[in-house]
Amino acid sequence: MLDFDMGKYGFYVWTCYGATLLSLAGLIGLTLRAHAQRKAALKALQDATESQT
């Protein structure tokens, strides 16, 4: 079983866990948004190339 009693360090530890979780969530969000933007740009380039031929 996990022991969540961290004594006087509990606030520091949980704050670090929270900051890490927020950072990872932000990075995942930024990655997904960049992927969607690049996917849309690629589709636009492919459509422009197909319309030229």
C-alpha cells in the first residue's frame, strides 16, 4: 500500500507533483496543437499541388 504521509515535506512534494503534471499536460497540449497545424498545412500544400496538375 502507498504511504501518503510525508510529514513536513508533504506540501513541497505535492506541489512538485502538481507542477510536473501541469507541465506535462501543457506540453502534450502544445504538441497536439502543433501536430494539427502542421497536418492542416500539409493538406493545404497537397491540395495546391494537385490543383496545379
